[in-house]
Amino acid sequence: MSGAVRGAPHPEAGESGPPLIGITTYQEPARWGFWVREAALLPVPYARSVERAGGVPVLLPPAATLRGLDTLVSRLDGVVLAGGGDVDPELYGAARHPETGPPQPQRDRFELALVRAVVDADLPFLAICRGMQVLNVARGGALVQHLPEAVGHRGHAPAAGVLGSHRVRTGEGSRIGRILGASSDVPTYHHQAVSRLGKGLTAVAWAEDQVVEAVELQGHRFGVAVQWHPEESDDRRLFEALVAEAAGR
């Protein structure tokens, strides 16, 4: 990749080949065969969504070192920041709420550095659920740590391990609005959300209870983040838009 331009499609992208889309992963104990080991994990719908949109998924485990991060970003055409556990509230200057999940320092450190490198490289990205929260914290924003206390219901995550569904309305003139239209029913599973927006981020979609459901990074080539889970839907339009931008189309 000598001489590659950061944030630009590879010579093999576009007409010559599909774009490479990096997807962040979980790091959790897992069981297979006789083994129980710590593993880099990713729910299959993320990779399938990228494939069906025309991209090549590349898994990005949370590295123990940030060495080579710029090189990694230079070799990708786009990034999906996947969902997962809660961001450590210490990273946005808040005390830990009793309902906030245990810290994941290696994943937080890697993904915060990754999203900053992606922004600096003007690389197209789609941030999903936790990914949107990572983006917001990376830009100096803060989070609501437990939505049921803030909105008085559990509609954003109705039961443990069970996806919910609700409608979101999108802002007129936003990129997400142009992709999805004025409103859309979306799959949802989250108990945290954006409170204070980070630098350069604009809220562009909301639930009926006014929880911010999507943000866009102003001035970025394709900087889109959603609080819901588009990978769990048959609606591929967000992934198609990311892959098209990553391919330079």
C-alpha cells in the first residue's frame, strides 16, 4: 500500500473490486468444542450486512497496542463501529451508574483511537449503537447511562436479549433522511444514549420520546451514526450507502 492516500479508495476498489470494510469486534469469553477462551467476537449479521451491500468485511479485534493504527486505517475503504457493552463513564467525566456495565478498557481504548484516526483520515464510517456512543465520547460528548430513569419506560430495550422496535423521525436535509426518508421503524436494543453532543456532531433522528437516535459528523465525507441496529433488519440502505461511498461511487 506504499503511496496510498489516506481515506481514498484503493486502486482495487470501485470497478476493479469491492471495498474493504473494517468492523470492530467484541472481546469476550466464548466456548467452542472443549475450549473456553477469551475471543474476538462479532454477531454474524454485521458481516452479512456488509457482504450483501457489496463490501468485503474485515474484522478488527480490539488490539492491545495502538501501534500501526494509521497503517490499518490506510488499508481500509470504510469502517463499521459495532455495538456492544457500555463505554466507561470515566471517559466522559461521569460517576458510574449502578446499571452501567463493567468497564472494557482495552476495547474502549482501541475504538476511541480508531474512530479518531478514521475521522482524521476522512474515511467513511457507520457507527452502530455502542459505536455511536464511542463516537460521541471521542468528540467530547457525554451519555445518559440508564435510559429507563430518564424517559420512564423500557421501550429502547424491552427485555434482556430481546430486540424491540420503534419509529424514528429524521431531520429534513440530513444524509440519513435522504437515505431512509422522513421516518422509519427500526430494531432497537440499548439502555444508554447521547446526552451532550460531541464537537461537530449534529442530531438528525429522534424517537418519539426525543431520545437522539442518529447523529452525523459535519464536514466528513460519510460520518453517520445510529443508535438502533440496522444489521438486524432487512433494510440494507445504510450499509449500501456506506459501501457505495467507500467504493467511491
